[in-house]
Amino acid sequence: MTRAKTSLALAAAGWAMSRLRRRNEPAPDHRRGDGTAAWALAGAALGVGAAAMGTGPYTARLTGKVALITGGSRGLGLQMAREFGSRGASVVICARDRAELDRAVADLETRGVRAHGIQCDVRDADRVPDLVEEAVGVFGRLDFVVNNAGIIQVGPQDSFSERHFRDAMETMFWAPLRISRAALGPLEATGGSLVNITSIGGHLSVPHLLPYSCAKFAEVALSEGLAAEVAGRNVRVTTVVPGLMRTGSHKAAVFSGVPEREYTWFSLSAGLPLISVNAERAARRIVESAARGRGYVVLTPLARAVIAARGLSPALLQNAMGVMNRVLPASSGETREKPGSRADGGAVNRALKVVTGLNERASRRLNQGPRGEGPHEERPA
């Protein structure tokens, strides 16, 4: 794009110079009156070209700002912390696992980012006020709060108990609600931004992701409603709708039913380059949008297409999801549960790593893997 803009400006300049060289040449009578229009056109072209050359991708600097990111020790959360830090912001990240959190803080500090880690389970309602208070106390202010923490459970609906739905809602609805309410005061004091990382799963309920979709639908409603209600309080709310992203989430997801077969389709769909976006690009878009105070950000063309299709014909899209469900792994009588880091065995999944190599590398780059609370063993769902 920059090369094309430069070429346009140079072409316009060349044309204008040729006009300048011929300005003293006599012109036929029928062309004597077109000089003003021609030079006006030349000036406009040069102006557009110069503006295009001088207008690169704007990157907001955030020196002196402070961002709190839940689920910031891995995946997209960690990459957003790196992005905030690269723009000069100080970063507070929270996560459940201490070892994972320490690795993330060390990663940020080696990049020159002022970082602080808080061990916290955002599902604990009593812990949320302390989380926000500590985040404010560490660096003295709070400018961005990013509700990013999430869990992904993959499997047929009859492999999930009510516990799975409760965990999803606690993590991706109740926690953002509590954190948002606790943070409104500090954010109002700085004219800050609340950023909610929702999902395309909050607009389309995909088979074998039912607990996740239920929670994300609720989070979308929360984010949109908060944006309307706090608009007069000097707080901006950004609703982020990611599509498929290469964040290595397939390693941290939990698979039920027949875990190895569920892992196959999920890892493939999450890691294909043509339909997914890398974590670095997603984080740049999110942080830039938050810095500019944008209200709604849809990250991928596929996500935009899904939202548009649902608006035009929800019945058609629901029928398509029914067709999709028929090709997904059938439910088995025995329900098992494994994290992705344990469900990736078998010849098929090993072969798929050739296709999903970008996502495999993202998992290593973004601190993904089994949590440090001990080895993940296969257990009943």
C-alpha cells in the first residue's frame, strides 16, 4: 500500500513538472482556458500523494499508562501485555497458576516492560476487589482493564455436566461483571478504557462448544450494555470480537467425550492460516483500538461474515450448524476429559501438526501448556 501511494505521488509530480516546462509554450485557442483546471488537478493530486506518503500506520504511545489484563500469563493475554508494554505502558497481569505467572512476568521484564503479576482466580468473588485495589496500588493508577480470562471446553453437550457450564459462566461472565464494576471508579479517574475480549462464539453457538458459547453470549450483552450505561462517566468500553486466532489455545483447552477426536477438529480449525489470525496481529489491533477508544472491534473477515449472515438469516446459519454437528465426533457412552496437551496423540493428530505448525509454534511462544498444578491426568468428565 505504501509503495502504491508513493508511485501515485511521484506520477502526479512528474505530470505537474511536465506542465510547468510547457507553461510558456503557445497553446491552441481552444485550449487556452483549461490552464486553471489543469493546475488545480495537479495540486490536488500532489496534495493527496504527499498526504498518503506522510500518513503511515498510526501507533498510539501509552507512556505512563497502566493496564490490568486478566488471564495475562498465556496466549492472547500475554501477547496483549507485550503489546501494551512495547508502547510504554506498565502492565499488571493476573492468573491462577503461580509458576505460569512468574514465567510471564519474567518474559515481560526481559522485554523492558514494567510488569507485576497477581495470583488470582477471577471466579472468586471475594478476591476481585483486592485484585483491582492491588493493580491500582502497584503503579498508582489504572487506565485499561482487559477482561480476557477464559476457558475453552470442547465436546458434545451430553459430555458436560452443569459444573462445566458454571465454570464457563463464572470465568467469562460473572468475573468480567465483577471486575468491571470494581474498576469503574479508577478508570473514571483517569478517563480510562474497559476492554472485553468476547468471541465470535458470542454471536454464533458452535456445536461442541456450548458452555463457551453460552458464557460468551452473556459477555457480549454485558459489554454492549455497559458501553451504553457508562458513556457519561468518562469511561470508554471496547467490545472485541475475535474470530479464530493462532494463540496456541488448543493446548490449554479441555476436551470431553472422545478427547483425541475432538482435539483433531478443534486444532485444525484454530490453526489454519487462511481462516485464523496470528496473536501478534490480533493484539496490535486490540490495543490500538482500546487506545483510540473504539467501541466495537471485529478482528477477522470470517467473523464479520458470520455476524452478517446471522443478521440476514439466523435460521439458515442454525441449519448450517446442524450439518456441522453431523460431521463432528459422535458422543460416546463413556465420557473422558483431557487437556489439549494430553489429547494430541495418535497418528492423525501428529500428521496434522504439519498443517497447524503455526499454531504449534504459537503455543510455545505464548506460554501455553498444562497448568503447573501437577500433571493433567485423564479423568471422568
